[in-house]
Amino acid sequence: MHVLLVDDEQEFVSTLAERLAFRGIEADWVTDGEKALEKIRSRQYDVAVLDIKMPGISGIKLGEKIHELNPKQKIIFCTGHGSSADYDAGAAQSGKEYYLAKPIKIDILIEKMKEIQN
């Protein structure tokens, strides 16, 4: 599996990429939406994991732009703001994305990445 991680917190996103690599999942990471769009244009990803609150392009807006480029792109949103109930409600409304609350539990993220592939 090859994933794109997008989060404005460099330490978080680089550490998450390392933790996924340790589990056999290839992960590219960037710290802003414009760089994410460059990556999406140049490579196919199984899943994109996007932070919702970022300076510049928000994760929600980035998700919309990614779907314009690739309507079939699978996306998981994450954020440290709000409650897990908020994300559960958002996921139920969207029907095609997952919402995870930070701190992200690596096993749950991997489970959701595999689930979204089906």
C-alpha cells in the first residue's frame, strides 16, 4: 500500500510515515496542501490521509481539489479538534471518507486504510 500523508505538523507527519514504513506501508508526506496536490498529480496513492486544520488550503478543501483531479482517490481526514462523535457523524454523512481524531492510533489508521480499499 502506498499512502500520502498531509499535515502541517512536520514532526507528527514524519513520525507517522516512519511508523507506517515499519509496518510495511510506503508513505510519502508533505506539510501543506499545494505540495500535496503536486504529489497527487505525479503519483497514484491508495489512500491520502489529510489533516483538516492547516494553514492555506484546509484539509476539507484539499480533499475537494484531490477529488477533482482523481474522483476515485480514497481519503481519510484527521484532526485534533472536536470529538470522535463529530467525526463519526461526518463519516456517516460523507459515506466515502473516514474521520479520525488525533492522537491517531496506528493500528486503527491501518485498519481504516485497509477497509477503505475494499
